[in-house]
Amino acid sequence: MKIRESIEAWEDEYLSPYAAHSSDTKGRDREESDCDIRTAYQRDRDRIIHCKSFRRLKHKTQVFLAPEGDHYRTRLTHTLEVSQIARTIAKALHMNEELTEAIALGHDLGHTPFGHSGEAVLNKICTEGFAHYKQSIRVVEILEKDGRGLNLTWEVRDGILNHRTSGKPSTLEGAIVRLSDKIAYINHDIDDAIRARMFVEEDLPTEYTGVLGNSVRERLNNLIHDIIRNSYGKPEIIMSPAMEQAMQGLRIWMFENVYKNEIPKAEEGKAQHLIVMLFNYYMEHIDKLPPEYLYLMRERNESSQRVVCDYIAGMSDSYAIDIFEELFVPKAWKNIY
């Protein structure tokens, strides 16, 4: 049975001429034999889902640090929402859904604990700099599998690297994820902010909601339909000018009224201080790093700063707090006699 070959043949017949076909991938850094069942991008998706970094996303902050309640988004649920939106768009445009999903699932693997506040402080204290999109590439190329990485295809890595606002993905699937990321976080962060009683739906600027819609459901529906309508049969992924302007305006409003608000930022100073303390400790006690990170320094000549950043960035919120307490919080004395 030639299952993979039949899937690739189906792609050649059905997918858009502008889609990235699995049989045309630029390949992996290390050559591998093909799977008899799955296409190259299916394998990439599966490798991401099964890796440790993906599982840790469930305990990493999206916006609200240590929220009380089970319904606030985490970095993992954000990733899944991006994937769902991106696949919907990709399917409608006859793009490669597996490539789209793999990029979406891997785009935030390099995020730090405590959301963007963790990223910002690592970038400040590390002289080599730190950015989560670059770290996501380090995760899939180096850090996973004890220094071997996941050996993903070029197209998936390109999409992960270029999902940021200023990125320019080389595939339309990557462009879909880039827009889907913004659509997802703007709308689910509004939902979480309303849950946190920061404002109500009616407080959103009508100059934007009049175009986008008056609920999360309406906005998602309108944004997705707009991208499909304006991109169908074209070699680009675009939105109508009015919809794009409204989305960017609402995004700016969110930065001013949510991301910089004292409610989600209430514990930010403590979280950043925690990261600084951990960074300084491990820079002074490199030998306390786990063996796989010492291996990076020994075998790959990685700098101590970069490896310490790797270790801290990989921590979940709860693990970072546990390590901090273990290192810096006095423990009760017990008389064992």
C-alpha cells in the first residue's frame, strides 16, 4: 500500500497551485527516509505534538499571571485556537492543512514562563538578546531530543520563525498562521479580560466593532470570512483594507487597555524579579544546570548566557516558582531525632 504517495497525488490534484505541496518540500537538515503513511508535514505536526516543549505550554501564561479560575487561556489553549482558525482558512483556500497546523502548533514553543513579561526581562538581562520566535526555532532545531532537535522541514521552521508581526513567511500557509495568531489572541484576550471584569463588550470602541462585530463569535466569523473572500485563488493571504485597519486599531486599543493594565500586570514585577534571580543564580552556578544543558556548552560551544536562557525559557510558570522557592525561600527546620 502506497498511502503517502496517494496522499501526495491527491494534493497535486486538489490543492491550490499556490499551496506548498508535501512532495515539493525543501526537506530537513538531516536526511531521513520517507514515512510510508504520513507526508512530511504530517510527521512534523506529530513530532511537535509529542515533544516536551509542547506539553509545557499548558502551564505557561498567556496574559493573566496565575489567574484564579480554570477558564483563562494558557499558552497551550492559545496555540490550539490559532491552529483551529488557521486550518479553517487553509481548508477553504485549498492550502496544505498539515503544513498550516504544524506551523501553528509550533509557533510558540519558545515562549518563556509568565508570558511576554518573561520574554522582555530575559531580553533585557541577556546581552545576546532573547526573542520567543527565535527561541521556538532553537527548540525544534536543537533543544528537543537532547540536543538533536526535531529535524523539521524547512517550510515548518520558516513559518514558525516568521509568525511575528514583522515576519514574512515564504509559504502562504505560514502567512495564514501569522494572521491567525493575531486574530486568535485579540479575540480570546478580549474574552478573558471581560471574564476578569476589566470591561464589558460595550466598552470596546464602536469604530472597530462596527466593522469587526459585536461579540467574539461575530469577530472571528467576520475576520475569517474576510481573509477567505479576499485571498481565494490569489498568490497572497490578505484582508480587506477596512477589516485590516479595524483589527489593527482594536489590537492597539488592547495594548493600551489590557496588556498594560494593572490587573494582568499586577504580579508582573514579582515574576520578572524571579526570572532575574534565577538567571543570576545559574550564571554563577553553571554546574547546577541539568546535564542536557551542560552538554550544549560542552559539545556545541554554546555560551553560558544562551544556555541559561534556554533552561529558564523552557520552564513552566509553576516550575519556575518551585525552583525559586527551592533556591531562595528558607525552609522550616525539622528535628529528625
